[in-house]
Amino acid sequence: MQMKNPKRQYGFTLLELVVVLAILAMVTALATREIGHVQDQQRFETAQRGMEDIEAAILGSPEDRLPDGTRVAAGFVADMGRLPRTTGTTQLTLGELWTSPGALFDVRAAVPSNGVAASSEDPEVLVPGGWRGPYIRLPLGTDILRDGWGNPYVSPLDLSPSDPNGTGYARLRDLGDNALTSIGQEIRIIRHLGANGLSDLSDTGYDRDVAITFSNAAVLAGLKGHVEVLNGNSPAVADPADTVTIRAFGPDPDDGSRIRVWSTSQPFASNPVVWEIPAADGLTIGPRVVRAYFNDVNGSGTSNYRKGAVKAVMLSAGVNLLDLQIDR
């Protein structure tokens, strides 16, 4: 009698299971690494956009241009006449970009009650200035600005730890690239310290450091040009005994609720008169007001005072050219 073959048993051998598990582990590792790369790229892009947002909050967007291509100065510097300063209680932050330092935006007359000396007052001149933020909006429930990796843009409030750079802590710095460590210091450099959050200029990839620097060349504005003095429709005859004065009005960097005046006076030795208010005098970018004045001393020794038109100007970094007229 013929015996029937028993049913065959199908399944994986131990070797086959080991190979499958190895393949699954390799695929999982590759997928995890790729997901991590995508996440790092997203964090990096978030950090880059954050740095761009900070720069735009302080200087205005680089995309905003006048018809001639000149960048429109806006943001904190244009409104306050200065760069933001450090604030904080346990650590230093960029808090002035989202919390008012107390000088709210307004349009003020150039009179003594608004900080203008009696010798320079001009109630016809109206000067915009003051805080009108927030220039940066923080996420709900937070009181500090962070980069794409969640690291805060802060610096230590004092010199403890003794090496704030070694901790990756000092992101707010002066123009010499030194860590800021006290309240009220002007912020000149803002550092993003990459994924590792450590200050190391040799870092590469996602760990590399990036900085925004606000130099004098980026925030200070000079003014120069000519003033022509007219007698009706004709140029007036120059007389060096007479004086031409040009005044620029803007927010006071020490108190944005007040007005500061920058001025230069020249003898009326030629017509037109060449004048300049150099950037070194501290005039900053943004909407400012300029007016020319003429002091005509006649033969009897009394003076005849004249004013030119009030000029609202948008000052850009560097030298700005402006020609003025005064009708006698």
C-alpha cells in the first residue's frame, strides 16, 4: 500500500528573517536620517527668515524702494532715531522691538516743550517720531525671541558666566563684537549661532554662525547741498555779514518723545551757499524735516529774518543731497 506524503510546511528560515530585519533597520535609518535632514533644513530656513525679520524690524524691509531705487528707511531706527538697546530682568533681550520703551509715536511741533532750544524753535515744523511697534510679534505665550532651533536671542545680564561666548549665550553684541552685559547698551551685532547654539566661527553646515551688523554706515545719514537766496525771481547779492542756517529735525535718540535739531550756519559769502551736516553728527536714516533760514543784517544793524519752505525728506544711509531756496 502506497504511503501519502505529509503536507509541506512553508515559512521563513532564521537566515531569511535576519536578512529582512536588517533591510528594515537600514530603511528605517535612512528614513530617519532623511526626516532629520528635512527638519534641520526647515529649522535653518526658519532661522534665516527670523534674522531677516529682525533686520527689517530695525531698518525696514530691503524690498521697499523709492522710484529711484533708494531703500526706504523704516522700522525702529527711523521712528526712534537710534538702534534698539538691551532690556531685561534676568537676561538681556531685544525687548524694545516688541515692548515700548515709553516714547509712543506722534507728530510734534519744533518748540521748547518738545525739547527744541528757544534759538531753534519753529512751530511751523512738525516732526514725526516715537515708538510705533511692535516691530516684531512674538508667538502667543512667549516673551522672548528664538531662532529655528528654539535658542533665544539673548545675552547675559552680567559677566557670570565669565565666558559668555563659551556658553553660546551672548547673541547681542557691540560694534567691537563684544558681548553686551548690561541694560541700556546699544545693540550693534546680533548673532545666530546655528544648530549647536555655540559661538564658533569655524562651524559649518547647520552649525555655522550668522551675524547681522548695524554699522554707522548702515544707520547714519549725512546731508549736503546748496541754498540759493532769492530776491523775488532773481538771485540776491551775497553779503558775508548775512548768515544762512540749515536745520534738520528728527526724534531725539535719547528720548523719542522729544525733538533733536542738527544745524549748520554759513556766511552769505556766495550765492548759492554750500552747506553740509555730516553723518558724524549723528543724524539717522528715516523721515526727517529740513528748513533753511536767512538772517539779513541791514545797514542799521537790525536783522531781517526769512525762512525757506519746510522740506520733508526721507534720509538714506550715507550722503543725501538736498538743494534749498530762500526768498528774500
